[in-house]
Amino acid sequence: MTSRREPPPRALSSTLPPPIANLLRAKGRRLRHSPPPGPLGASAAGTFHWPGLGGKPAPPSPAPRSPACRPVSSPGPRGFERRRKLGDWPGAGAVRGRSAWSGRRRVIPPAGGRAMVWAGREVAGSGFEPANSSSWQWQAPGRRRGRVTRRADTMVHQVLYRALVSTKWLAESVRAGKVGPGLRVLDASWYSPGTREARKEYLERHVPGASFFDIEECRDKASPYEVMLPSEAGFADYVGSLGISNDTHVVVYDGDDLGSFYAPRVWWMFRVFGHRTVSVLNGGFRNWLKEGHPVTSEPSRPEPAIFKATLNRSLLKTYEQVLENLESKRFQLVDSRAQGRYLGTQPEPDAVGLDSGHIRGSVNMPFMNFLTEDGFEKSPEELRAMFEAKKVDLTKPLIATCRKGVTACHIALAAYLCGKPDVAIYDGSWFEWFHRAPPETWVSQGKGGKA
């Protein structure tokens, strides 16, 4: 009697989303596209399908030998390696440049700039984009190069809008005359009083077509705390006067020497008011000038547009919510200020009647560490390692804080690049906490504080 052999284990490609499996095959790896059992597997009608893609005819048995479908080991659905172009799958974009099966290719973002993110890296124009590069190369995660490992926890199932654009991409858009109702550029520079004058520098030189975003104007002027969010109507009126509608792709930059300072704050403001199509210029105005891209002193005069703002309260936390969290501990709390200000050993700059220190239970991650020495955002792998080193779990709720809700947005941007788009900002931050919270809820090693 012939014993029945156990079926081989299901191929890894059957557990991956189609765009990822195609990327693996595009690198020349021999992965079987066998349909998984159950609702994803072969049906009684002889078809197999992926969710949302409809049924596809199962390959006949015995297998036809063709360039697009060749046998690997045995006939039937398990014995085929099916090759498809990336553009065949929704959200995967199109491929240009070298062969679709080559190791390095240029990827055209699909309509709307959406794409699948794999391990925090850009698959097709979304999430992280290498500094000043429109090319992308896939590399399997794990220790051994060229071998697929089972680090399924690194796969991000979010479909995110591109958070960063390169100076090269923006320069090409400016050169092509795309700045207008569909693409607006904002200079969101702000400097401490007595150092630099942001508006004056904007009038002297800025990215052609850029408008000046005045953070002092677009805020709640009735609040006793610094740069608090304006109302929905206030934000809508202000950005509408800059020619921004709900269909506009907004690119934000600032002129800080670090490469980025206030731009992530404006990026977050658009997101908290329901606008997804917003990006930060990676490298900022510093690298725009360094690379010799054009500048102008001509102020932008855009045609006013209608913008409808809808506050996303999940991205915003209040004093009462943070105070309650000290007991419930439902959220992790991360402070983005420099270590000395966090500990209370260095004073808060330009602050009268404000001691330094931090909210009890918060973790310190200085925002400057998210940037390279050249002023670019670090890669998702580096950012993820930084969160892990501080024992911040990106799978759990997270609140970011700083002094006044500005550099906290760097934490939100860094987490977003790692595939976590739901980081909330405590808008009042340390400025509000110091003046309202009971002394036992904050820690400071400086004078008047509690170590």
C-alpha cells in the first residue's frame, strides 16, 4: 500500500499581500504563488483569488510551459511561479526604467500617491522616500541577504500618503509649472525673537511659488498658552487664503539650520484638520539652497480657495486626557525636547516663569536625533531602532509632547514613517502642564522641581 505523502508547507508568498509577493518574485526569488486554503484558496469552481481582486482561473494540470507561468516542482496550482508586473495590483504603481525583473527600478507613484508600505520602506511613492532619490531597491529583512525570513511583524498593513518629498522632486515640479491649485508650497519658518526674522528671509528668497505660513497668525490667539491650534473655521479661512483647497497637495518646508523644525508642526496641523495630502520637504530649505535649486524674491499671490476643515480628535490630546492617563496608562508619553530641558538641568529658552522638567512617566527622545547631520530624516529602520532602544512600542497608543506642541510633531512624523499614523499630540505640552498640573505630576532636577 502506497503511503500518502504529507503536502509541502505553504509557500511564504501565499501569506504575503500581492504587491509584496510580486516584489519578491521581481528580485528573482523562486516563490510559489500557491493559493492559501479557505476563503483565499481554490474554490469549487476551480478559481483562486485574493481579497478584493476577484476570482482568477486556476492553472490547468498538467502545467503549460510558458514564460509567464512555468512549473517549479509539480503540476497543479502548487507547482507554478506566476509572474506579474507590479502595476497589475491595486496601489502598486507602474514600473519604468530597467526590466521589471531587475534588482533596481524607478517606481512611478500611483494616482493619489498611495502605495503599500513594506517594513516602513516605500513600495510605490509612499511613506519614506530616500533623500533626493526616486529609485528604490528591495532587500529582504533579516540577517542573510537574499533569503526571505519570517519577520512578519515588520510588515506594515497601512496604506499611507507620502509624508516626505525630495528636493529633486519639488524642483522638477516647480520647473514643470505644477505649483498652483493642485500643488501649493509653504514656507513655515519661525525663529526665536532676536535671532532671525522668518518673514523677512522669505521676502528675500524662497522656493518659487511658495507662500509664507505664519504660525503666529494661524493659532488660537485667545489661549494663554503658546501656538495652540486654531478653530476649524480659523484654520480653513487661513489656508484657504493661501490658495489651498481639499484637493491640493501641500508641501511644507522651513529654513532652520537643522533641516527641519516647524515644518512637521504644519504637516500635523493639516492632518489633524482632516487633510491627508500633505508632505514635508526632506532636507528643508537648507538642502534646497545647497543643491543649487532656484529661488525667488517674488511673493506668491495665489487665488483664494475654499477649504473645509474637520478636526480629527484622535490626533489631539488635552490636559485633562493626559492627566487621566497618569493613572490609566493607556498611552505611552514621549517628550521631544533636549535632554537637559527634559531633566530640568537646563533652562527653557526665552521663557519667563517656566522651569524645565517633564511630565511624570514620560520618555525622552530629542527630536534632533531623528535627523541626519545633513538635515534629512533618518530611514525607517534607524527610526524604528531608536523607538525600540527607548522601549517605545509602536503597536500601542502614543502621545507626543514637548514645550509647546511643535517639536512633538517630529515624533509623530518619525512614527508615521515607521507605519504608525495615529500618534497624538498634547497641544499644550510642558508650557500648559507646568502652569496647571499639580507639582507631584512633574519631575525636575532643577531648582523648584522634584527629582
